Amino acid sequence: MVKLSKLVLSFLLSIFYVLPVPASFASERSVVVGPVSAATAKALPFLTMSSDSRPVTPLGGYTLLTRLMPNVKAANEKPISAILTDLDEGDKTETVTPVSGPENPLKASRLEFFGGTSLMSLGYTEFDSNGAWYDDERGLLPGFLLGGSLYWPNNWYASLQLDVYFGDVGYRGQTQSFEFPALSGLPINSRSDANIFDTTAIAGYRFSAVTLYGGLGYYFWRRNIRPTSLNNGLQVAGMLEFYSWSYALLGANVPMFRMMSSSVSLDLRTTYMLQADMEVNFLGYGGYDNASLNLGEDWGLRLALPWIFHSFGKGPSITIEPWYTRWNLNRSNAVELTVNGAYTGSQVHEPQSETRNFGISVYFRFLM
């Protein structure tokens, strides 16, 4: 059909170029149809020639075409030239670029998932009421992290992350006896099972030279001090404790330097415990009921140096992140112990403590 249309149009154009001009297309002011005498001119007033009449050039076929089709422009103008070129070179379709509307600032432009492994060195120390060492726990805990981030075109972002650690660490402490105070204070060594969960939800804004963010977090530590025995054969009961608190956080991430396809930044974060609580399970010792203690509120700090190896193409990026965290817990309130709900006259409290953890995380970021 395209070739046939070309041939028909070409044929019509050639006819218009060679056809004589009909009388109706002559000049409006003077029309020449042949030799006319003066007498004839007087008898035919509608053929009267004006004094400034000029010979009329017969219209060519193309000129006639332009009069029949007013939208067709002269041959030296681009639209008709483009049409003829298309007819000569073949059927071509012009690509029309769609005009998109304004970008929706509420629609996220990027979704990212990340996950990897971690290793934490746990450092926990308790002190008595005089500030003297009471007990501590030291050891390495393996773990993993999972999370995701949403990025918006206006430089806002939000992120959710879960860090999990598990394993056992060494415990050094001393005995406690409510019934026989003489047996308290004897040194013991044991192991403590640890399960730690730390979840954060943050939102931030990326400026040209720094990223500022804030959010909330929740920390949970299951601490199971195993039973043991002294050198003299005295059995020492174990104890199960649950620490938990929510916290607010504010932080900043500052780029430091770039090396080839990698970059290093400093991430500084301060935290504040909103409410720290503790539950003690005596595991049957003395028949005591569980006790709940209030650990108060305090500040904490986290420092990290994420080293990001940026991906090539659509592959994941790799982050190696050494980090350090610290916080303190105040001495709790004293709670009277009960057996089957009946008060015993004995009290329990959690001593003040400090936590100094450091570790390293290696994880992959996948752009969706």
C-alpha cells in the first residue's frame, strides 16, 4: 500500500505540472482567454481589461496543487520536503517522546535490601554500691543483620534494621545467698548464654556534605547465667535475666574520603533510654517468684566507620563496618522477694553496670 500510494501521488503531481490551467484559476483582476477586440470588450463588460493589466502566466501543476490544498506549503519548505523524502526513502515512523508530569515526591524512587553477618565482642561489668567490681561477662558473639531502606527523590530516606547476636560468653562473679550471708561473696566462674536483639527504625535527610537522621530503637538481652559449683563442691544456682528498653536516637553520617570505587564515612549516633526494665527468674532457687526491676534512663553512644565498595552495574554493594557502642545502667530500685505471692523480707536489686561492645559487620546491599 505504501508503494502504491507513492506511485499514485507521483503520477498526480506529474499531471498537475503539465495540465493547462482552467479559466477559473486566472487572476481575479483580469482574465485572458484569447484575443478580444475592443468591440467585443465593450459588449462583454465582465471581461474588461484594466489599464494596468499584465499578461497572466498559466499556473503550473504544482501551483495548482497548492491552491487546491492550502495546507500544502511551498516546495522549499521543510514539511512538504519531509513528506516527499519519506515517500522516496520508505515509510518512517517518527518517535514521539511522551511528556511526563511532575514527579510525585511521596513516591519512593529506590528500594534497597541489605543483609550480612556480624561479630561482637561483649563487654559487660557490674559494680557494687561502693563502685567496686562485682562481676563481668566477656566473649565473642556471632550474629547477623537484616534490613531495608526507602529513598525519595527529595533526599529523604527511611530505614529499618534488625541485629541479632547469640552464643555464650565467660562469666566471672561471686555468690549471693539470702539465707546464709556468710556464703555470699565467694568467687565463681561460669558461662552465660546470651541472645541479643537490637531493632532500629530511622528517617533521615541527605544534605550535600552530611546526612542527619533520627529514630527509635528497641533492645532486648536474654542473659542466662548457668549453674556451677565451687572447688569445695558447693553448688551455685543459675539465674535467668531479661533486659529490655526502648530508646530514641539522633545521628549524623559524614563522608570522609573515597578510594577508587569505595568510600569511607563516619557514623556518629547518640541514644537515650526511654525506659529500661529487667525481669529476674531465679530458676527455682529458694522458691522465689520472678522479680521486675526498673533500671532507669541514661545516654548511650555508637561510633561506626562504614567502608562501602560500590557495585558495578546492577550487582550488590559490599559494606565492611567496624563499630563501637557504650552505655551505662544505674542501680535499680530494690524489690522485696515473694514466694507464691507472700513477702519474704528479703530484697533484690540490680547493681549499676556499664556495657562496652565493639565488633564488625559485613553485609550486602541489593538495589530493587
